[in-house]
Amino acid sequence: MIIDSHQHVIVPTEKQLALMSEAGIDKTILFSTSVHPETTNDLESFEKEMEALNGIVSGKQNAIESKIKSIEELAGVIEKNPTKFMGFGSVPLGLSQDATSSWIEDKVIRNKFLGLGEFTLAPGQVQLLKPIFSAAKDFNNLPLWIHTFSPLAIDDIKAISLLAKQFPEVPVILGHLGGANWLETIKLAKESKNLFLDLSATFSTLVVSLAIKTLPERTLFSSDAPYGNPLICRETIESVTNDSHVKDQVLGLNIAELLDL
């Protein structure tokens, strides 16, 4: 089974299903979004969406109302397409431990989402994830998906790794393989069995190849659509390894085992 382990909600849903069909993807793990660049038709409208995205990725925007609306959108898409989509639930940063747990109970568990994320942080703010880790442990070790591309630096990724070591039973997916810090990120993941490597938005086929060779059992196919193309991402993985078992692992078996599908 081919599973894209990270896409954002695309509207209309038919467009997302068409991308999956083109790439031969059986199931997709969807993440909520308040930004829809796929709906833009000109530079001005696209820049407006990207400004909003940059605010989210930099950790400057964390509006509760926006998160609730995007979670409702996500839950609705999954409800209408239960054989194609599964979800991870967004959780605000900066809440108390009790408020974090209540949010997860209400917005994640009740919606039958399988994990938590995507978490986007400003540099130097990794400590905000500690209540998330603690709650994830309490909810039967829900996996976390953390954005580790820019604006995070290698010190932030190291801090995430140290925090993950305090919660060794909580799976942590390092989104976008650390961006420019991909080599150090692979080395950090090799040291901790609860760290997983997400292959979306990687810099080159060399990066994908090294990640798969180093940790074939903890590397995950994903496209980050609409920002990446699922077919191209799948073909990239298939082009860097001739081992059919490893291909099957990366393209679906690893995430299926992680989420007990």
C-alpha cells in the first residue's frame, strides 16, 4: 500500500484525489491548513497566501479561531472520504498542560485523528513543545509531526532531539528532513529510535538517497502537497533505491506500522 504521510487539505477535494490517483497513492495523511495557495490564479493572490503561510511557519501566528476552522475543514474532508484520508490534528502552542490535554481530547481524539501536528516554531522556542510531548505520552504515545525546515536552525533541531529523548516512547517525525540541516538531522535521527525522517521538501535526490540508506525503517514518503507533487516525490524515492522491500517500507509500510494501520 502506498501512503503519502503528509499532505495539507487541498480544495476542491477532487483535485487532491486526482493527484493521489496520478501518483498511485492509496491513502493520504492529511494535515489542516488555513492557507490555500492552490486556489490562487495570479502573483498578487499567491503572495498574499504565502505571507500568511510565512506567519504560521515562523511561529508568529497561532490564532485559535483559525486552527478550529481548519480542523473542522479537515474533519469534514476525512468524513466524506474515509477510505482515502486519515488525519493529524493541529494543537496550539503556549497552552497550559491541562488546556493542551483538553484540546487534544476534544479536537484530536474525538475526530479520530492519528497524531499531532504540524507544529511550527520560531527559533529558540522548542521548549513550548514540552506540554505537547507530555500530553502525547498520556494519550497512548500519539506521534508528533514537527516542521524542521527554515526558520529553525540546527540548534533548534538538536533541542527537539533532546526533548524526544525525554519521551522515548513518543514517535517524532522531523518534517522536511531538517531543511538545509539535513545531514545533521539524519545523524540525530540515527541516535534516537523514536525519531523519523520526513522526505518532503528535500534539496536533492542525494539527500533522499542518504536518508533511505541510513534509516530505511524510519524514513517516510510524503509530498507536502500542494507545495510538492506526489508523483514526483514517489518517483524520486523509486529512483534512488533498487531494493523492492526498502521501497515498500518507505512508500507505506513504515508509516503504516507507526500508526498501527
